[in-house]
Amino acid sequence: MTHTKRNQLSRDKANGLKRIELKVEQDLFDMLNMKAKSANMIRSEYIQ
């Protein structure tokens, strides 16, 4: 685990956020990537 990832996990925990993993169709994945990019965000930020 990288130092940055560890910082993110600590920050998320402090903000009361929990991580989950889920599977989605390719179309939804692509749409989320596109919308995040157009909002100048990374996908995880956009979803949050």
C-alpha cells in the first residue's frame, strides 16, 4: 500500500466514509469516467 493510499484511507475514515467494491456494466463504467473527466474530477470523487 502506498503512502498516498494510506493517507486517503485515514482521511476517509476520519470523514466517516467506508470503502466498497462493486461490479458495474461497461457502459456505466465508461459513462462515469466520461462525466468525471468533463467535471475535471477522478471517477471516485465524481461518484462520491
